[in-house]
Amino acid sequence: MSEHHVVVVGGGFGGLQLANDLKGAGVRITLVDRRNHHLFQPLLYQVATTILSTSDIAWPIRHLYSDRPDVTTVLGEVVGIDTAAREVALRGGMTLRYDSLVLATGATHAYFGRDDWEPVAPGLKTLEDATTIRRRILLAFERAEIETDPAMRDALLTFTIVGAGPTGVELAGIIVELARNTLPREFRNIDTRKTRVVLVEAGPRVLPTFAEELSAYAGKALGELGVELHTGERVLECTPAGVETSNGVIPSRTIVWAAGIQASPAAKWLDVPADRAGRVIVEKDLTAPGFPDVFVVGDTASVIQESGAPVPGIAPAAKQQGAYAAKVIRARLAAKPSPAPFRYRHQGSLATIGQSAAIIDFGRIKLKGWIAWWIWGIAHIYFLIGTRSRFAVAWSWLWIYLSGQHSARLITQKETMRDDNRT
């Protein structure tokens, strides 16, 4: 009898947690991802804002499993699933037969039917997104330095972020501090301290998933930093010239989208029900409806808690789901009863506001300010992979704190100051 073959699609938090928890289970694992690296997404915005380099928060998947002969890594893109034949089809014609399939394919940014906005308002989900945004931020300052038209210079020095969730809030705070603390002495024709950072949110407050008192604190802290908050405004149009909202036009040459997510096509591959964001509505054991051999975890899955609230799309939730799916597979292989239905254990929500303040919501315990920022930093360093990454990130943060200088400010792509989507 051949080894039980587990195909894992997606090398994010959920997929890697499952592969880790199946160590020694006597199964053969094939891990498929479109990219060759695992990405620590919670710190992706710090790559986009010149604090960290790409290698600080990403690791080659092959390296992570170099000492696991039971794990085979495949660089490829899934284009379909034949559930009858139990086969996964990859672009290029390769197929993988599975005994158990785990879909941990994540999500991308959603533009609510306006995908034409993506070229001018990139989202932040991948390293490519982060380096694109970083390039545009840095090029905006460079172009403003040589711009003679005051109106155009002002538009170049206006950065608009759409969406005031954790990503939008964290981006806004860091861009302000970059412009006001790091760059002023380096430019001669512009005063970077006059940079405008505009945060647009359709809802009534920033960080809407946090308690109202923490949301209020974050809004006040952002205002004190100099971020312009435009709450209760819907985005009507994004163009290379700026953003049109329900309250007017914001001339802005750099726009970042942080307003929504759309799941991978996993539900379409399986032809199963999905929620509005495209996430598979899974069973209580995280399997796809009608397919007990197919698990769906992380941002690809819609999991409803006992309270009726959905499980949030954050790294701890994906890791818990990956660990649970591994338990189910182990129980099946041992012919033991399946574990109790999946139950999400909320470990807290965290968000930073610039480089010296944060908010943390542990439920009954809520923290804000400097002490929350320290706890936030320690938690993120702890969850990084490897001593080198932990040391590199800690050193970068210490260096910025002591010197005010961001170290990852290289413009490395071929595009010149006529950026790829600018005129």
C-alpha cells in the first residue's frame, strides 16, 4: 500500500502549519505554490515603506523543508481540480494525484468590480506589491524635487490610502514619519515635511474591527502624526491624477489600495458555495461541502464561529486551521474518531500607528500607546522564522529608533522617474 499523499496548495501560514504538524505522520506531502517563498504578511507594509528589505520577511520554501524528505516542493500555479479523479491540474500540463487535498491559497485585494483601478492603486499582498509601492513612494519624492509646477508638486507629495483597516493605518503612519523624520535633510528643492498623507475610509471610523475606544485612540494618534482622515467617504474613481470620493477630488499621484480582499478561485475549482468574497463556505471540520478529502483553510475559507461572526482573515487563524486539518488527517490515518469541530481561539488583534504607538485588543484586556507598541514588536519578532530574520528586523527597528533613518530605500526596478503608470 502506497503512502497517503497530501497535496497542499499554498505556502502561507495555514499550508506551512499543516505540513509542519504532519511531520512523522507517515504521509507524503507535496507543497505547491506560485512563488518560491513563504511570506510573513503582517510586516509586508514595512517593506513597502522602506523599513525592511524583502529578505527580512520571506524565506525560500525549499529551504524550510530541506531536512524533510517527506515534503516535495513544486513551483507551479493551480488551474483546476478534478475531484472525481482526485487530481490537481497545474499550468503547463502537470497533474498531481492526491489522497487528501488542502487548499490554502489565500486572497488578493478586491476592487469591488473596478479592477481597472489596480494599475494606479496597487494593493499590498505580495512582495511584488510591496516593492511596487515602495518604488512609487520614493519616485514621488524624486519627481517632486525637480517639478516646477506647484500644483503638480503638491500632487506628487500627496499620498492617498484607501481603506483604514490595519494595513491602511500602518501604511499611513509610516509614510508620514518617513516624510517628516527621515527625508527632510536629503532634499534641496522641496520640504518633505509638507507631505500630505490622506486616509480614506467608507465607514465611520478607522480600524472598524477593533473596540471603539481603541479605534478612537488610533484616529487621534493618526491626526497628531499629521494624517488626514477622510471617514465616511466612498471612493468613486481612481486615476493617475488622483482619487475622486463622495466628498470631492484629492489630487494625488500615489495611491495605495487597502480596502478589501477577494479569495482565490478555489470555490470555482470545486464548484461549491462561496461567500461574497469568494471564500469557500466550509463544513465544521474545514472540509469543502461534499468533499471530505478536501480541506480549505486560511483566507480561502469562510468559517463561522458559534457567535455567528466569521473567523478573521489573520495569520493566527490560518495557523489554527492548518493545525486542525492536520489533526483530522492524522485521526483518519489512525482510524480514530475525528476531533471536535474546529473552534477558533482569538489571541488578540494588533495594529501599529507609526513607530511609537500601537493598539492591542485581547478582549477583556485592551492596551494602547508605547507599551502596546513594544508588545506588538516582540510578538512579531517571535513569529518570524529563523534567528537571522529576528535579529535583522530587531536591528532595523532599533536603528530607525536611534537614527530616524530607513535603510531599505533603494529604487531597483528599471523604471525611471517616468513610472510605469504615470505620464
